[in-house]
Amino acid sequence: MCIVVDPPTLIPIFKQSDPRHSDFAPVRNWVMFGPGKLVLGGTKYKGELSKVSSIIGFIRELEKQRKIVRKNDAEVDRDVAILKNLEPAADFDDPHLVALVRLSGCRIICILDPRAHRFLRKDSFYKATKDRPKLYTRTKNETLLCKDNIAPCCR
């Protein structure tokens, strides 16, 4: 099972002092102590990741534990360009998350930004409705962290 996490959301996942940590602790536990893995890749994703430098140590540790699935940056960047052509709206600023889902087969995106939801689940971005990711936004979504959402890249 893997999950695409919007880089700003990594802070409440991995920093226990963050006021939103309780909503995202299940994701942390599932990745650190369970079968969960993070999917990363693409130039924009790496740029956003560099802005949350306080959790880079956690990412490195997860990589050592084989809890990171890396997608080819060039492939992600190509898919981002395709997505931006499909949806030119200025407020569609997370095409890299959709690209990671499309390229990995991942079924869950963890995100704080409700403004992005309509884009992340847009039918026209996916081959079939069943390919649209589910969104983890708070503890209420903990049931998504299950074996039924294991993507092929995480097996």
C-alpha cells in the first residue's frame, strides 16, 4: 500500500508538535510501522519537498527502510505537462500529485489543501472512475489505510 503525500502535509504527519498531528498520526504509523510507503517523484514535488526541510531526515530514514517508492522524475514531469494542458486553471497547482497517482497506480492522496480536491479527483484525468484516488484529509479517513488500497508499485 502506498500513498502520495502533498509535501506540506508531511509536517503534520511526522512532527508530533504540529497541532494537526493527531489527524495525520495514522498515516505516520501506517508508513513507519506498517505496510505503507510514500510515492515521490518529479521536479515540482522535489521543489516542494525542499521547502519542508525539517522532515528531510524522516524521508531519508524511510528510504533506508524501503518505505519510499520513487517514480522517474522525467516521466512525472511529462505527465504534469499533459495535465496542465488538460486543465489550464491557474489554481490547479498540484498536477504533480495527479501525475504520481497516474504513473504509480496509487489509490490515496494525503493533503491539507481543500481547494485542490476538485482537481485531484477530476474524472477526465483518469482512465476510469475507479482509478481516481481517495483523499486522506483527517482521522476520519483512517479506514483508507488498508490492504485493499495496495497499488502494484508497492507489492
